[in-house]
Amino acid sequence: MLPLTAMKCKNNDEHRFVDVLTDEAKCKLCPEGNNRVEFISGLVRDNKIFRPYKKVFTRTAINTYTKTAKEGNLFSLIPIVATKRVNDSLECKFEGYIDGITKEELKLFENIRVGSYISSGFGMAKLSIGEEKEKDNKENVKMKIKRFNERYKNKKEDKTYFALKLVSDCKLDFEINDKYYSTEEYKNLWKDLLNIGSDYDIDVAYLETINYRGYDTSQNKEDKRERAIIHVLKGSVFVLKTNNDLDKIYDDFFKNPFLV
């Protein structure tokens, strides 16, 4: 998942990405004066933008009490139906880890089902076991934090700076109001929402939000809009700063279920 701080060359898609947190906002491979870059978002694979194949499915909403169709309500699912094209056919393949189970136990299964829409054909997959890839250990994570702290352009205090990136959308129970917030009030608001503790402060945030608000036409009222739900989009980045050492940062965040 590309962070929202990533930029790419406007002239050549083959040139590597730059990050505004650690790099100048220009392509280092293009000649000076013709090295403009632009913000980019989405997925990346092999240092190139990766665009999976998606499809929209519209379904009837379900009444949570009667477990039957909810009159006047529809919703849409936008699943990834393929990850690559092979000749004239589409192929859907994902790689990942299943924690809490051994390789020998995995061999007992041919198929897995994940999620709540498996009866509609979603979340059903054929399981194959590949080579196990080494996960980041504590020393690797500490090294990445140290390297980022050394390269971070906006460092103003004698503290350790590190970045957190959302790899999926984050749904917040957040009330919308017309109050004016100062920059510091916004930072404190996000600090509370992220529950990062008093030892850490938000230095800067690069994020994008979207409001989801459906319509309930079964309601006999003039305003049929439902309560808006705020999503912070995947790729959003929070740069935190602290006086804690690298071991303490690792213990507080890498082991935090909210972030893993």
C-alpha cells in the first residue's frame, strides 16, 4: 500500500517513487527543470503501480431483526475479482499469513472461507502453501525507525520520529460538527482516536477521509439520509514523535493489536 506521502515522476512511470517525508519533491532521475512529480495512491508491486480488477455488485439490504430483505434499501459490494490477467483469463491470487496454525495443520484444508458473504460466493478461496517468508524481526523494525528518523526532513526537536501507515480503511465513531479546530486541537483529537498514549505526540498527519451516508427510503420522514460514517482511507500516514527509545517504541506499537 503506497502511503499518501508518495509521489511519482510525471514524465516516466518507470522512475522510482519519492516520499515527501524524506525526499525532495522532484524526480532524481530526470534532468533539473524537467523533474516534476505528482502525488499517487493505491497499491504498488515491484516498484510499479498495481491495479487489481474490481467489480460492483448491488444487493438488497437485510433487516437485522427479521433477517429478511429490508424494504427500500440496497447496498453495493466492490470486491477484487482478479489480481492479474493470464492470456484471456483472469486470475485471483493473494499471499499472506495465517497465524496460530502450523504448516502441517494447513495441509488438512483445501479451501478456506473468510468473512460474512461466503454464501454469496465471497470469501471462498482454494488454499495452497507457498514458501514461508521471513517477517520483520525486532532489530529490522528498529533499524527502519532509526533510518526514517535520520532522514525525516521536518525534524525540529531532539526526539525520535517514526511513521505509521494505515494499510486498510479505518472506520471512526466520530461526530461531525461545525466547530473550528486549531492545528493542535486536531492533533490531540487524532491522538485520542488512535489511543497512542501520553508518551507520543503527532507531529504531522497526511490523511484522506470520506463520508459514507446511505439512504433509508423505508423511513416515513422528509430526510431519509442515514447517519454519516467517517472512513480514514488506507495509505494515510501519521508521523509520531517521542522521547522513548527504540525498544520502547517497538514494544508499544509493533505488538499493539490495533496496529498489527
